[in-house]
Amino acid sequence: DAGVIQSPRHEVTEMGQEVTLRCKPISGHNSLFWYRQTMMRGLELLIYFNNNVPIDDSGMPEDRFSAKMPNASFSTLKIQPSEPRDSAVYFCASTPAGSSSGANVLTFGAGSRLTVL
Amino acid sequence: GQNIDQPTEMTATEGAIVQINCTYQTSGFNGLFWYQQHAGEAPTFLSYNVLDGLEEKGRFSSFLSRSKGYSYLLLKELQMKDSASYLCAVRDSNYQLIWGAGTKLIIKP
């Protein structure tokens, strides 16, 4: 199993540019989560999907952020326009089921480190 | 509001034992998780507690008291590779994970 795959691993861009982060969840996992991690705020949930449907996007900071999941094996997180305060590590994670039977452990991707200058 | 508290940083000696505490106040409870995160890497799952008591897994053990809103992660026979951040997370009544800020554990030889 290749695990959760994210790209790019590192992105440096200038303020105002569009950023697109990509995620491929583990095959067979029905839920996908996008998190942001910074030293100041720790790990924050941005949005999650169950069976490709966005369930809760209350963590999305503002309209500059959008996420899509066109199929079970691919999701994107887009920031347009980007700002320096968006600099963070963005993690994608997936779990096997939409509800929480048992442990339902989150498996994280390696993360995308974004720097906005 | 929902809150999870854990110490910001701890230091311990190689070969020793360390206990990392986590207290929580959440809207409901449906399990508590511990994750390990090495610097520059993703969090990885360590343990899960949903009933009171101790869960042991090799050198790592995790304890839960639901009545006290309290958990701890116990690491024995510390190794240098255990230097990492340890994140406590609670699943609330809506089955959403509430994350603590993490405890950075520094292991000294």
C-alpha cells in the first residue's frame, strides 16, 4: 500500500499566486481530510469529505480556499490568491469509513510545505 | 468550548521512563488517540483508548480516565528515536477529532 500521497512536497510562491495542492487517499478509504499545521495554531481541520462529498468546511479560513474531490482517488486544495499568512504545512489524511466504528485511525500523507513570500 | 491541554515540552534521559499527560474538555467523548510526529514528518498513530484503563503496546502504554477527562502516554526504555512531538486527540460527540497542541519530547543521552 502506497499510503496517502500528496504533491507537491514543497511549494514556494509569491503573494497573489494560485496554489493547488493534491492528494491521493489510500484505496478503499471513504473519508478524506485536509489539515493545516503551523507552530502557532497546531493542527487545524480545514475540510473533510465522505464518499467524495464535502461534509464540513467550517474550518476553511475564507473564500480564498476551496477544495474538491472529483472522484474517490483524488482531491485538491486550492488557494487563490495566496497570502504570506497561508504559509504552513498542509496535510491530507484518509480513513476507511465515514463514521467512527472502532478506532477508525487517520493515516496522514507526508504533507505539502507551502511558503508564500 | 472544547479544549485539550498537554505540556508544551518535556525532557527525559535515554533509557528512562516518561509520562505525557493530556486533559480534555469536549462535547461528548468517542475515543482518545495518541499520535507521534517527528520533526518535518506526518503524524503517525500510536494508540487508541475508548474505555477506562491501560492499553499496552510494547514500550508504549496509554491510560484513560473518562470521569476525570484525563489520559497519559507512558514511554519506557526511552530511545533517542523517541524524540518527537506527541499529539493527543479526542473524538467528540459529532465524531470529530479535537487536537491538542502537542508535547515536544526531547531525549538526552
